[in-house]
Amino acid sequence: MNVAKLLEIGGDMLKIMSISGLKINDWQYKDLYSDYEYMRKQGMKYWFAIEKLSHKYNISQSSICRIIKRLSRSVNV
């Protein structure tokens, strides 16, 4: 399969992702965001959850905050 064919198949989804401000590599943070949602539902405070995720995924706290903010936004399709 070449790139043109791949864009033909997933072009509409990529367009929606681009408009909504998602980055192509955001797929790799789906587990991180699921962990964040679980922690918050269990009553964990925001900054404590950020600190735990930072250690678990070896990502800076500021990056975790940006990722969570980006993945928490609503998308109008």
C-alpha cells in the first residue's frame, strides 16, 4: 500500500483530527488518558494524578498537562 492509498482510506478521519487540533502521534497517549480518567473517577486530585502519570510514563508533568488538555477537548464533527 502506498501513502496515497492510505490517505484515501483515512483522509476524512485525518481531516477531522487536524481540525480538532489533535496530533498524529496522540494515539500513543490513549492509555495515559484512560489511566488519568480512572484516577480522577477514583477521587484522586488532579496534580497527584499528574505526578503519578509522569512517573509511570516517564513524561514531564507539563507535557502530561498538555496531553490531558488536548485529549479532553470536545470535538464538533
